[in-house]
Amino acid sequence: MNTEFKPPMQLLPKETYTDQAWFERERRELFDRSWTYACTEQAIVNPGDFHCFRFMDHSLFVVRGADGVIRAFHNICRHRGCEVLEGSGNTAEGITCPYHRWTYQLGGELRSVTNEDECFEVVTKASLGLNSAAVGTYRGMVFVNPSPDPKDGFDSWIANMDDFAWPHRFDDESISYIGEMVYEMHCNWKVFYENAIDGYHLGYLHDKTLGKLYPSKNVWKPVGRNVVWYSIERGGEPQSNSILSAEIADDSGAPRLPGHEQAFYPGVVMLFPLTILSPSPWGFYVSKLEPVSPEITHMRVYSWAPTGSRGRMNVERPDGPVRLSDLKGHPLDSGNFQIEDMWICEKIQRNLRSPNYKFGPLADGAGAEAPLMHFQESVLDYVPIDGS
Ligand code: FES
Ligand SMILES: [Fe+2]
């Protein structure tokens, strides 16, 4: 049954889910070298178009050059460290720091220094260009890595994903951007990630939202460090959604994208370590985990829906983050599997500090808990236990 994953064992000690020193090691040894979603290529179509974003400690931006090439830089002026750009927009004439107005080319080179002769004996412009970050594009999405020379190059990180491709496009007006939501989860980022790749819980915790997705009815497939998920409830080709979730979405009146009557593509794509893509007949979601501290994780979800529709997210969109403490009813009555997951993850996190907490056996199977060890191997590859 489980041919693609090894029989799973818990590899990470429980302290790695609560400990501040371990979290700092993850920050430096993993996240500082990790790929993260920045924006769609559509958002920066023209020369000079830019988009700024934060990732952990990093202030970054992507910009399209006059040559059409997308580049990524740390948003840090080489003079005194001011952010040179903010938000998104167009800066085709070049980049001007708002503080003392040093200017940079779109390729990052330092172009001019105000009052250079009067104020500076010598400024070696060639060595004061903006610091580069690594950048890559995949199926209309732009990903950035704060390290200019990442441990996993972009092509190897996203290796073989084409075998699991989805048909959604950002450049043909079939889907439109709806907006973003932030969930504030009181758990370690790995507790959430491991829950997200745990096929064993689906048919039980989510029986009212996802249905009978028992271990033989769903499957994860490893793709390098990443994993992709399918429902195999219907027999025939694996599909992106469960029977019950499809019924709920269709009954809610959410329209399907034309041509998505069947959805023979993955429903969840976990891009190690912090990005989750969710293609579906009702839209497309990009979720970014933002580890805030060892026991707080934000998840920022960007959503797209068929053009002209509102999408199927059945949580009211509050102004601020979604928190369990703000819910009116019980999480199990929310009708929302994300809320159900948050509830469980917080219940686990509260127990991780107990001296009585011990990991039990993991359920074997590609539709059970085998992907957890696959994930933990990658964490340890970046942050070895004996490397502190
Ligand atoms: S900090 Fe940018 S010009 Fe001084
Ligand atoms: Fe779940």
C-alpha cells in the first residue's frame, strides 16, 4: 500500500516544537534559505513593475527589469538601510531611496549618490548595489529565496512538479484575485504542517467538511521535498477534491471554472517548508505560513475565484486575523476544515510542553501519516539535531 514513503517514525524531538533556541536555528538555517511565494507574474508585467513583501526577518521586493527579466532584491538601501520601495507599483525610471535619495538601476546597481563630491571622499559604487535574492517562476507564480545561493536551487526545489500540473492560469482572465485572509494559530509551524500532510485524520476530524477520506481514500505523493495530495474516493483517476467537499461547494452556489467538471489534478501542493497551493474547480489558493514564534504561526491565504464570483471560502472575512477565540460557535460547528485544523493544532501545542507528552506510533500509508517523516527528514537536513 505504501510504496513511495518509508514506514514513518517521529524523528524530531518534541522540544523542536516549543523551544526558542531551536526556532532561532530554524530561522537562520532553514527559513533564511527557503523559497517563498512573492506574487504572480501578472502583478509585475511591465518593466519597472515591483512588488514588496516581508518574509521572516527579510524585507524583499521583486521587480521586472527593462530587459523583461524578473529580479529579486533585499529592500535595504546600501547607505543607511532604509527600505527603498514600498507596496507595489511601477518604478521604471529606477529606484530612489526616500531617505537621502541614492538611486539604483532596476538591475540593482547603485546609480547615483546625492552630493557625492561634497559629502564623500570616495564611494565605490560598484560594491554598493542592492543585495540580490534568488528568484524563480513556476506556472505564473514568482517565488523568492532570501539567499542568493540557496541550498535547494529553484529547479531542484520545484523538481518534477510538472507531472502533477494543474490547469489554472493567472493570465487568461478565467480567475480573478479575491483577497487575502490571515489565520492566527497558536501552534508551532511544524504542528500545522504535519497536520496538513496527515491523511489519517481527514475522514475523522473532517467527516462533516471533507467526508469519508479514510487512509485508502486519499493519497500523498512525494515530489522531492514537496508532497502533493489527491482524493481517490471515486476510483479512476485521482482528483483534487473529496466527494463531500465538492457537494458542499456546488450546493453553496460557488461556480466551477469552465472545463473543471472533473479535477484530475492535486488538491493540495505542499511546497517545503512554508507554502501551500490549493488548486480546485472553485478557484486557486496560495497559503503562506509565517512562523512568528515557536508557538505562534500565522497563515496568510491569497485567493482567486472564477472571474465574476466571490469564491467558496465560507468564513466571514474579518478585518483582522481569524482567531479561534473570536469564534461564536464551536470549531466543529464551523463547517470549515481550516478552523477544525486550527482547533486540533492548538490542542496539540498546549500539550507539547507537558512532561507526559510522548509521541505514539505514526500510521503507515501514503494516505495516512507516512508523509510526516518525509517532512521531518527535510527539516533535519537543514537543521541537524547535532548541529547546535
Ligand atoms: S538610507 Fe538610502 S539614501 Fe540614505
Ligand atoms: Fe485537516
